[in-house]
Amino acid sequence: MSERAAPFYCPYCGDEDLRPSEQGHGAWECAACNRAFQLKFLGLLARGLQHNDAGGKQI
């Protein structure tokens, strides 16, 4: 099992002063905006990545 991935910035204020929370796996606290949030990996999409005719990428 690999180490858990750490977020680079707060999704609310964009600050980088994050600390792991004691609330459980994937929980983080932002010291700048005083918010707590949790990250969770849901899984891979079954359909994968598809290309459209214009050359761009479409999910």
C-alpha cells in the first residue's frame, strides 16, 4: 500500500497551509481559512478517455 496523497492547496481559499486532521483518513485542515475537508478517491471511470472529432479530449 502506498502513502496517502496530500493535497497541494485548500479547495476553498487556495492557501497551502494544510495539516492532516484527526477526523480520519483523507481529512485535512486549512490554517488559513479555518476549514476542514475530506478527500476521497471514488474509482476509475469505466468508459475511460475518449477523443472527439475536433482533436480535443472528452471525458
